[in-house]
Amino acid sequence: MSHPNDPKLKSFIDVAADSDFPIQNLPYGVFSTPDSAQRRVGVAIGDFVLDLAALESEKLIDAGAAGIFAQPSINAFMAAGPQTWSRVRMQISQLLRHDNATLRDNASLRQRALMPRKGVQLHMPFVVSGYTDFYSSKEHATNVGVMFRGKDNALQPNWLHIPIAYNGRASTVVVSGTPIIRPQGQLKPPSAEVPSFGPCKRLDFELEMGVVIGGASQMGTRLTEQQAAEMIFGFVLLNDWSARDIQQWEYVPLGPFQAKAFGTSISPWVVTREALEPFRVQGPAQNPTPLPYLQQKGANNYDLNLQVDLRADGAKDYAPIACTNFKYMYWSSVQQLVHHASSGCAMNVGDLLGSGTISGPEKNQRGSLLEISWNGSEPIELPGGDKRSFFEDGDSLSIHGWCQGEGYRIGFGEVEGTILPAK
């Protein structure tokens, strides 16, 4: 029996070589259709969605308990644990193989269980239990530090020793396609003597990956590297929208608050950790050596390409503004999770960890407008003559991510959002 990651596997469903969703991927999402408003769990395969609730009702897949996929989130499935995740992924892979007649030759079942992706509505794939956003790209942290503290004091003394993070708001994590209303808050530019309240004028994005936690840990316990890795169910694309001018005034001494609380967008498909296994790579060398509890034996970074496109208000097409890779992250997702639990903090099924802004060593690899425009001093030029330092109302941002294999790619789809005026 072939492993679901076998690059030679083929599905009876035609899948283009540049599709994000070959049989080697099988990411999980939640969808509804015009014929049925019931939200249920599916996987993406080529240009189709496979209805897992329909397969479950026919007893073709078994997640250990009835009705797990007839639910409006994947939380119950994630709670079933890593062995169940692997077993179900194998079952789905087998059903979609080109040489398996069970689904392929059952026209009635195919009509019920397979539907074009263009015809379905995608929803939040999981209920977010808690949201923590990290600050783990050395390039990003250095760029921001140089801007605001100078080259000789770019990184804070703790940055090379500890994965820095803050606790964000689970209540405003939304699925791709949800408009983002321009936030309002206290603003105090350097020229003003006192703050004022009004719409953000320096609205930004942050290119991130979201780590979806599928296991739980008890309060008062810590995690090993292996335990943390096994608790990670999968990954989503994540855009942590940021109000830079609100942040500038509020962040001392406790860090971001309202500047980050108004909206975080994620992609609708959760790509499993297992599907990403062939793309594991070693991360950057860590110097000084982390404390023993943060030291890694495994390759916990991923060779994952990321592209950011911006469409100015009124423009017809998107234009690329950044292209980087998840492999550059200094602190890995596993290290982030190990550190998160190191105080005895309980982790829950459905917790979301933002990787932090992902930037690379080159100018075109910067993962925020703050960096791309160098705090507004170098506006980017877009097709048609538009220029941007930060977002204007009506602008849209789209992020794509994929791992490139031999003859196939493991993709994440898209996370997109459009800026609406402040209310």
C-alpha cells in the first residue's frame, strides 16, 4: 500500500501539475453548498472538494467516532489524535487513487461526494481556541530594529535566546475573503503633543504561516521536541493585519494590543504536517546555542515558497510585491510551541500560533509594507502608476504558498482580504 506522500501516486480525478491540491496534499476545510447550508468537513483534490461527511455515512472512512466530519469545524477530528489523522488520510488517499474503483466507478456516490470547488462556500476550518503571534524572523526583526533603533541596536538582547510573542485575539481571526474594516485607535505622531482618536493611517500586512495545534497539554506540564511536533496538526497561510501608527503609540511597555486585535486572516485549507514531511529542512544556524529545552534534533523548518500580491483600489489585476520562503525562520514552529508550554501554559486543540512576519535576506523578500517601503520612505510603484507605502481603502492583498515537489506541488490556496473604510 503506497504512502499518501508517494510522488508517483495518481488520482482518478485529473489534477494539473501546477494545482495546489494533488492527491499528495489532501488538506482539510469546512464548506457548504447552495443545496445544503450545513457546514461539513471536506478535503481539496484538484478542482474539487471531497465531502468527508458523505464518505463517513457510507462507512468508507473511519475516524473512530460517528459524525466527526458532519460538523462545522475540524476540531473534533483533530482531537482524535495523530494516529487517527494518519489512518484517515490513508483511507482518503486510497479512495482517490486512479486504480481504486470504489469511488471512481460509483456514479451516484461521486455525484454526492465530489463537487467543484468553485461552487462551494468555504468557511473557517476550525474553531480558534487561542491565538499567539510570534516574532521569529531574524531578517524581519533586524529590519524593524534598524528602522527604529539603529543598526547597532537592531535586535533586543533577548531575541537570540527566546521566541518572542504576544497573545492575540481569537475572536477576530477570520477566513480568507472576509473584508477588513480599517481600524480606529489612539494616534500620536512624533509632532503631536497629545494623542487623538481616529482611523489608522499606516495600515499594513504581515506575511505569516499559522500553526494549527491538534493536541492538548495539561497546565503545569512541559513539552519535548517530539511531543510538540506530534501536537501540530497542520498549517495555514496567515495575514496578521497591523495598524503601525496605533502600535507605535501603544506598544511601550507591554507590546501590541489594539494595533493587532482588529483582524487576522487565514486560508480556508489546513495543510497537514504529514503532507509537508518531504519538505522539511534545517533552519538557520542558531548562535548562541539555545538553552537545552529549546535545542532541536530534527529539521523543523520547511522549504515553502510564499508570494504576496497587491491590487490597488480600482485596479484590475494584482501585482507581486514580495516573494520569500518559510525556511528562513530563525525560531521553528516546534521551538515556538515548546517555549509556549515551557512555563506550564496549557495548550488546547484549536490553538493557533502565528509564525511572525516572514522576511528573507533580499529586498524583494520582505514580508510587510513597513519593510518594503522602509517605513514609508520608499513607496512601492504599482502598474498603472499607483504608489503605496501603506494600504488605502479598497486595496486588496493576496498571499499564496506552496512546496514544490517533482511533478507536483503541495499548496495552500490563498488568503485574501480587502480593506474597507473605517466605520
